Amino acid sequence: MVNMTSEEIKRAIEELGSGWELKDDKIIKTFQFPSFMNAIEFVNDIANIAEKVNHHPIITINWRTVKFSLKSFDVDAITERDIELAKQIEERRI
């Protein structure tokens, strides 16, 4: 696993699409859902993916709002694992 440069992170965030941003040394995005249960179903779907790839995001749930924060805490940096998980989150949301 290789840490990404600032330029690589910026490029990757642009490629992820709308809503992803770099904040507090993490890549984050907040999603809105029509109901609490829709939000929980989405979180459960992403939790299964995260468990399979053994890379777990910080997930904050507030009623119909879900926020994902991604960072590879084992190396204290954003890595390709974070970008790959963000891509999978985006694919599930569409």
C-alpha cells in the first residue's frame, strides 16, 4: 500500500464525482436519504463491502443523513484503498 501525494488525492477526488472533499486529512462525503431505514440499508450495504475488503470507514448516521470519512489509519494517510472504497460507495449509491 502506497500513500498518495496531495496531487494524486485531488485528482482522485475530482474523478469520484460530486460531493467528495478533502477535510481534516480524510476524504468525506455526506449522503441524504428519504428515510432513516433507507439510510440504514445503505450503511449495511457499505458495511458488507468494507468487511470484505477489510477497510472500514468512519460512518456517522444522523436520521436520514450518512457521512463517510475515509483514511487509512494504519499508515495515517489517504491511500488507494480509501479511493477504491469511495468508488464502491459511489457505485452503490447510483
